[in-house]
Amino acid sequence: MNSHCSLSRRRRLAPLLILFLLPAVSQALDLQPCRIFDTSGVQSQDAECGTLTVAENPQRPDGTTIDLFVARIPARAPTPAADPLVVIQGGPGGSSVELYVSMAGAFESVRKSRDILLVDQRGTGRSNALRCEVPDEAALDFDPELAAQFSRECRDSLPGNPQFYTTSVAVQDLEAVRAELEYPSLNLYGVSYGTRVALHYLRRFPDETRSVIIDGVAPPQWSLGPDIARFGQNTLEDILERCAAVASCNDRFGDLEVKLSVLSSRLDESPQRVDLPHPVTGRADSMTLTSQHVVMAIRMMSYQRESQALIPLLIHEGYAGNLQPLAAQSLMVGESLQNALAMGMHNAVVCTEDMPFVEDFDDSQLRDTYMGPLQMASLRAFCRDWPKGVLDDDFKQPLSSDVPTLVLSGEFDPVTPPANGELAAQTLSNQKTIVAPGHGHGVAMRGCMPRLLGTFVETADPSAVDDSCVERMGPLAFFEGFTGPTP
């Protein structure tokens, strides 16, 4: 047994009073050797795992309880620093444990001297996941009535009350884990929705937060909704403009905006059956491809620079009548989202923390985006009959803090662009903002970023981070054929 199993004896630094403010704990957190996996079940990592039992409703400590799944990856140093790094997944609805396994390399510099602490947020992973079977992701996103029907069926099938699976409750869970393991403070890394969790934990527990890294930022005062289409349109325009500026790409593909419009109109008028090998299983498969599937494929491909580089080729091929590549991307997107996200938890967050704040938005303003207004209408339909959850009174207010913070963004992020990071940074007085050129959503694993993360967490000093290496990052060359990008 290594030295980390004695942490709860060595770190009796948390004030006992805080325990009375946290969800009731009825079972000690006993971490034992285990193996954790990514979403695919292929990549894995040795760890120490256990569960902490907490009240589902923090106001009813004697009521229903749930188990939070906790994993710790011990530091490589024989005597680790007192404060671990907590990795927090986005989504909302994703597992932090699975995220860490898939991108462990980003945190190896931090792990030289610090434990990595993972908590599957309530409603995700192995913490009473609020999962619902999604029939067709693209259809749900662009068919409001189907979205409303799915949402009601999902709500009625859940193994918990979704009112208590919001960020305001989740940060109390994380504090309960910290107190149980008696870490004096935490360093936080959050990506996408995970940045919202990290920032709200900082708001509630500033004295227990040593440093924060937010990657693909969702500022407290910002609400998910119309900006999905607006930011997505901006990124697509950036991609097409970059292709047009490269002579070989422009000569090969021509006017891609027109081709996408024509392709979408054709599929609106006549959806096409596409026979193809399933891109994951390899088995013979078929699907009826609609314009909504094309939109979903492009939207999700816009997240990373590697798939951004494929978008012009896929639009061109689809316009020319070769629909298999777009169909394959659509199938992969649907399967990936089904496996990665607990949709009940996703709705619990979005229908409490986002949609009530954009209810009055005029959807017609989105007609000029490639997603159009239907996706926003479907989000509203998701939340029509969904119960509102726990929301702290100050949840949507800008967060002012002098805790050391690193603000990361990708230049071509289609959902949380650099402007979001700049908005959050306005009230963070001890921060450094870094924009990764040519990259999309979530940049911790990119280029020299892992080294910068290590420096920042070690020093808890934004000014100690020399980000000059970021200038060497950039977009990937476009694929002008299926054999690879053009040199």
C-alpha cells in the first residue's frame, strides 16, 4: 500500500464547521486500487477508487442518498504537494474520470508533484448517471416536437430527481470530497461546461481554491442557447474563408458556401438513403441522410482542428453526390454523444442554468446561420416540461476573484470562442489569457500547453507562464483528397 492511503490521517486541516454545510455523508471515502477507463473502454489508467455517499437533496440529509464515484491518480513524487489537481469534464453530462483517461498526457507535468483527483459529477459516469437512450441526435436537435416528447420520456425514466443535479449542488459535492480527503485546497482544471463548475466552486469556496485553469470558457453571466448557432456560423465562415485563401483549396473546391446551401436544399426536398459500412463497427449499415444530419456533422467536426480540415472536402463530395463521408460522420457523432453524455443530467443543467435566461430570444435572428432557428427551438422544447433545479442566487453574476487563473481558448472554437474567455477575465484580477492559434474547443493537450499547465500549477503564478511557444501553433492544412492534407 503506498503512502497516499494515509492522506486522510495526514491532512486534518479542514475546519469541522464546513461539514455542516455540505450534503450529509453516511459512508467514509475509502480509496482502493482500481483501473479506470475512457469512454471507449480502450484506454485505461491505474488509480485509487472509492465512493462517497451524499444526500440527493442537500436539504434532506436523512432522505434519498446517491454515491459519488471518486478516483485519485497518485503523484509520481514520493512526497506529493498538499493540493491536488481536480479535472472537471464538460458536456454537461460527461464523466470527468473518462475525460482524464483520454487526455492524461496533458497533466503529466502536473502529476510529477501532485495527485490528480477525479469526481464523476452527480448524474454522470458512475455517480448515479441520469442516462436516457437518444433515438437520433440530429432529429432531436432540429425537431422541437420530437425533442419535447423525448424530454418527457427521459425525465420520467430517470433514477433520480433532476432538480438536484445542477452545478450549485455539484460544487458542494466536490467540497465534500475535499473535506473527506482533508486536502487543504484544490487546483482546478475545467473544460467547456467544466469551466462553469470550476468558477462556481471558486465563488463558493475561495479559501479552498489555490489555482484555476479554465479551457474553452463558459462565463457565469453567459447562457448556452442562441450562441450555439451564431458562434458555429462564425467558425464555419472562418474555415471556408481560410480554404478560399489557399489557392489549391480554392481551385479544388470552389464556392463552398453555395455548395453547402445547394446540398442542404436537396436533402430538405429529398432525404437520401445511404448504404455504408458503419464507421465504428465496420458492419454493413444504412441511414436516411437529411440536411439536419449534415448540420450536426459539420457542427461537431468544427470542434477540433483535425476535423475542421476535412469540412471543405466533405461539403464538396456531398455536393457532387458522394454522401457516404457525411453519413459516416453523422453516425460517428451520434454514437459518440450517446456514449459520452448523460442526457438527463445535461437537461438538468441546461434547463435550469441556461434556457430560462434566453427564453425571450427571437429565433428568427438565426435564419442566416447554417444551423438556423430550429436548434434553438428544440432546446426550448427540451425544457418545456423539465423541472427547474437548484440555482444559487448569485449564480449568473460575473465572478470577481484574485485567485491565480489561467484562461485558455482556441482561436476557432465554435461554441466557447476567445470572446468568452475575455469576458470571464474582465473580473479575474490575477489571470493570464492564452489563445491557441488555429485550434478549436479545448486546448490543454495541444502543442506546448501541457508544459504551460505544469508551470502554472507548480507556481500558482500566471506571470511565471511563458506562452511564447504558442505562436508556433496553428491550423492543419486542408484535406484536398482522402489520402491526407496537402503539404
